Amino acid sequence: MATDSIPDFADDPAVKLWRSVSDEGIRLILANVWCGKCGHGVAIEDYTGSVVGGDLLLTGKCSDCHADVARVVEFH
């Protein structure tokens, strides 16, 4: 999974936050998203991001079952 490209994020602040995460951090975040349908951690696919309450909200699809998944990346 490539960490050098920025997906279609909703706004510039989301891009700025995402770029502040290390490549290793991005890799770990994208590979560890909880899927409620599968009941375990999965990779997120086809994700977008937006800033909510100062944190980055990633929304996308489960890599296993393609259900909707989300992950909050906190920036406090």
C-alpha cells in the first residue's frame, strides 16, 4: 500500500494533517482499521479524509468484506 500519494481528502487541513504523519505511521494506520462486520482489524481501502474536531477522520471500505469502515487519527 503506497504511502506517498494523498487520496481525495475533503479539504486542505486534512491533507496537512495526513502529511504530518510519518510513512511508518501511515502504513500502520491504513493496515489497522476495525471492521464491525468482520469483527477484527483490517486494511482500509478507497479511503477519504476530513478534519472533525481537530482530528483526521478516515472513511473507506474494509479490504476483506467491503463494508464501510472508519478510523479517527487523533492530533492532540
